[in-house]
Amino acid sequence: MIRHLLMWLLLSCTPACAFPVAIRSGEHADFSRLVISLPANATWRFEEVRDGYRLATDIPDARFETRGVFRLIPKTRLKGLVKESGGRLFFETAKNITARHFTLDDGSLVIDFRTVIETPSNTGAPSEPPDPAPVATEGLAIPKTIQPVAIGTPHLDLYWKTETVLTPDAPPPPSPEIRDRSPAPATPAPPNPQVAEIEENLTREIGRAASQGLIAVDPTQSAAPLQRDEAKSKAGPPPQPPPDPIAPQDHIAYRLTTAVDRDQLQMSHDIYTKTGETCPPEGYFDIAAWADDRPALDQIGEARRRLLGEFDIPDQTWVIALARIYIAFGFGVEARALLADLAEPAPNVAALLFLAAVLDEDRAAASMPLARMTDCESAVALWALLGASPPPEKGAVNFSAVTRSYAALPPDLRQVLGPKLVSKLIAIGASDVAQSVRMALARVSIDDEAALDVVDARLSHEAGSEEAAPALEKLSQRNAPEGVEALLLLVDEQLADRQTVPPAQVEQALALAFELSGAPEAPALVRAAALGYASQHKFDAAFDTLAAWPQSVEPLMRAETHEKVLTMLLEQPDDALFLRLYFSQREGILKSPPGKPVRTALANRLIELGMADTATEILKTSRDFTQSDKLIFARAALVALDPAAALAHLGGVDGIEAEKLRGDALSRLGLHDGARSAYLRAGEDDKARAEAWHQGDWNTLRHGGDAVEKNFIEAFDTQRNIGGGDDPGPIRAARSLLAASKEERKALQDMLDRLGKSGADE
């Protein structure tokens, strides 16, 4: 009785009620088949249009489920499905494809897409009689039996059934008789009055849910057989036959959803990243659903007991279930060991391995494909951000998905991942999003607020609050993971402020690094100790600490720390200490040279100290020489008194600095005219006049010199008339000579004073 009431309710709301229209597919040797589960009383029209076919129905809010169509068929005949407004569906087909269709007793529409094969003799003639051109129709005509079989044979009545060839004006023939050899069902006894009342209430509630769109018919009856036969999907298994309306059903053909589920069904499941990669399903990261409220040991024990099936073959369902339980409780190592031993390769297994690597802070997670999917609209964005190294650009992160997924995590995982997530967000400049994560962490109702304290300290440190340092120092004294986090933050803050790290903190970092040897935090602690020694000007201890690092430390962190220590060494004003430390570490520096900025700074410092050959050694560790490198090579050659080599290094290099060095080299080679031109191009007027003096170019100096130079040239001009007139007397001539001698002595003294001052300045 309940089933009949439900069927009556279904028929009463069709097609006005909107519900999903399932589309199943199957691949065969010469055709691709679609089965569209339309309601029995729906009106439809299937017609050929440009580039394909179109199905038009009277279901305005039809929701065609096209998501899994091409999972079982290739895109050789049917290239795509496009959902159009007004209950219409467009089928995009390849060239030389024709469609044949017929209906089933339950109203489902079956469409076969076949390839028209052209014979060599007549390219226009198909290899088989052409199908009638598809035309608009609303009924059935001209039944044609392909191969009859007994109705009810499993999976066959859908494919070996009466096919209908449609004509434009043929009247619908009577439905073919179906002989049902099954025994007639017994007449049900009248229900109890209380049962009838329950059925009436149930019908009323279902009707209310249907009016709200929260209940829909499930024409596929059950998707379990298709899921179980997923391994055979490539062979194209036929869709399930329509249910016998007389045979008893194992469940009512309804599917109930919440409003959230309904909205998710309406969303497209083919979500892509900005780089064109397909985002994984949400279920791969639904950690909150992987464990219940029972103790962890009970859940793990139950799953372990069911791991092995018949003949001790691992049951993949329970292998995945146990790995998910491990991850839900934060056991990344156990999950990876289980999957490595028992799991078969699959996309969901790859997702679990990625989750376990992120939980263990394994740097291998950064090289996995899922670490690039920070812009997905799902929980993978959260885990991709946690696993990415180096952190991604701010614009490449879907922050709404990150915060939403973090808030949905179990409380224990929120405690574990909260400080790490806040650190990542601060690193990419998303402090406002970090505040949202802090609020989600604060809602966890537990007594231990250590993770929240670390997050607060990080946010205070980022904001530059004066309370950050005392809070971090207090947290660093805890014998807990948050104490390590706080110590690292405190050392970084002191180094950023150019403060000296206290010896007690350096010793604490070394002790924790030894205690946590092999843990992800150990390299960061060694780095903090080495930089702490450098801040105390104990560079020998800093280099010794770096030398003790294991080879497993990430090369990027090793290189960054080494460059930081060398940068602090460059700031050391004591030249003798700098040279001693440099030559003590010279072999290691040349073997693993620092980055270009530090390398250039070291070479310049060595050139200033007269170590030209040593400077060129470190410059030669670079494979490609830039213009700045060539300038340093030229400077080193001038220091080594090799101006010809300096000119060779400056070949093809332009700029003011290059012209200055070129002028110096030409001057030392005695090419004063060229040196003067180079100085003029560099804007060095004083040096240009000096080259004119070296060259003896008095005409240039007479017009371009300064007052002292012009006076000197005028005083010693050979063309100057000192006689005092055309016919001076003896006294007048003597006085003229005395005046000229006085002017010459003054001009000479001014020039000597100037040269002395210039020499003192230089």
C-alpha cells in the first residue's frame, strides 16, 4: 500500500516537479548507447539539428545528469552534451554519425549513435540500409523486432527489445504484448487502521518534501551494481533494465537530500585549476566523515580485523577505510605504511598519501601534483597550501575554500594544523585570513589552548606588537611542540631586529635539535642556533654548526642559512677578522657558492682589501657572467695593475661605471685622449681635465679649465707680452718683469696648493 501511495504521489507531481534525469551510457562495437530516464508521461521531441541532435521535453526544470556519461563511452561518436534551458539537451556528434532511438515501457528513451560507413565503390552509399531521418515525434510507430528474448532475463531486455523506427505521420501502434510468466502476486490483506493512518501521514510528509524539492525519484533504482563493476567500465556494460512493476522492490525509488546536498548536485563537478588540472572530488578530503565518536582504538581495531578477505587478499575497501581512520586521528606514518603495503594504485590512494605526507610535514608533499591545487573550490586547497614549499603566490590561493575546509576539520586536527596554517598565511601576506583561522581554532572546546597561544603569538609578531616577544619567550619554556615553535619565532624576531640572540636560547635550540634528530623541526632548530652564533660574532661556531648538518636537510634551507651567515660576516667591520674567517671557509664557499648578491658583495669587499685574485675566484664560480660581474672583473684587473685585461673585460659593457673604469684603464696605458673622452661620457669633468694636462692640451684647458687652471695657463703663455709697451724704458720694463714674475709665482703656488690638496684627498 505504501508503495502504491508513493507511486501515485510521484505521478501526481510529474513533470511539474523538478528532479534529476539520469543518463546512463554503454559502449558497443558499432554504436554508443544512451538511456535517458524520462518520466512515463513526459512529452518529448528528438530531432536532427546542425552539428548533432536535440532532445526537447516539457520538463522546464529538468536536471540532466551528464556528469558520468563519458566514463563508459569514448568521444568518438558522441562528442559532447550541452544542457540548454527549457528542458532541452543538445547532443554534439562527429561527422557521419546517425542516431536511432526507441523507448522503454517505463518511459526511458534509448538513443544509439552509429557511424555511417562509406564503401569504396560509392562513397555516398552507407554499408547498411540508412535509417529513416530523425524527425519530430511524440509517439511510436512501426515496431521492428531485432531479436526477441524472454522479458526479465537479467540485463538483456534493455538491449534486445522491440526497437521503433519513427515516421512523421504514422499513428502509434498498440503496445506489444508482454507475457509475464511469473506467478501473480497475492492480493494484500487490508491494512490495520493504525497502519493506514501512518501511511497517510507519511504520504503527506513526502508530498511536502516533494513540493520543496527535497525528494526526487531515483530511476536507476540502485547505483551499486555499476559501482561494483567499475573495473569493467571500459568494456561498456549495458545499463540496468527497467524494474518490473509487479516484482517486489528491495527499496522505494526515492532519494532524499538536504538543501545543501541539492545545491551541491547543481554545481559542476568538473572543476579545474587555473593551470587546467582537474580538482579531485570533495570526498577524497572529507576527513570529518572518516571517524566517529568511538575511541580511536576501537575504530582502528575493527578496521584491522577486516583488512584481509578470502585467501588473505587485502580488501581494498577496508584498506582505504583504515588509512582514512589513521589520517582522521593524525597518524600519517601509519597511514603511509599501510597504503604502501596493501593498497592498489588509485586516485583516492594518491590523495591519502598526500594527506599523510602533509600531516608528517614531509617535504616530499611539495613535489606531489596535489600541492599545486591551491585554487580549487574544495578541501584540497587547504591541504595544498599546507604542503606547498615554497608557499604559493597570494593570488593563487582560494582562501574561502581554505577557511571553510579548516573549520570543518575535527577538533584535534584543527589544533595540530592551526599554527602551521597561520604561518603559511602570514608568509604569503594573508594576515586577515589568518585571523579567520584563529577564530575557527578558538571555537575548539578543550582545556589545552597551547595551539591558540602559538597562533596569537604569531599574529602579534606579524602586527609588530610589543607583547609578542614576552609571549614567545614564555611559550618557548614549555616542554611541548608549541615550545619549539615559539623558540623559532623568538629567534627570528631577534634576528629581524638585528639583536643578539642570548646564549641560553642558542644552547636550547642545539639541545632540542639533538633531541628531535630526524624530526621535521630539527633543521630549523640547527638554523636558529647557527644564526644565533653569528649574531654573537661567533662565526667559527656558526660555520661548525652548519657543517654538522646531515645531508638530508633540504638544500634550499641549507643554502639560505649559509648565505645569511655570510651576510652577517660581511657586516663585520674588522677587516682582519673578515679575511681570517673567509680564508678559513674558502674551500666550502667555492664548493657551494652563495647567491649572486652575496657573491658580488664578497668580491667587492675582497677587491677593496687588495685581494683581486681571490675575488676573481669566487666570481668564476658563476656559469653566466652578467655585466655587473664583468665590472668587478675589470676592477680586479686594475687592482692587479693589468689595465689591458680590464679593457678586455669591459668589452660590450655600457654605462657610467663602465666608462669610469674604461677611462682608468686607458689612462694607465697612456692613451690620455681616449681616457679623457671616456671620463667626459661618465660625467667626470675633473678627471677629464687631468687627462688634458697629461696630454698637454693647453687649448682645451684654456677654454674648459677652472679659474686656477686658466690663470696658470695665462701666466705662463709663451705668447704673452711682458715688455710694458712697444718701446718701454728700462725702469718700466723692469717693473713689468717684476709684476709678471709675481703673477707667475702666485699662479704656480695656487696650482701647487691645488695639486697638494687633491693628492691629500686621493
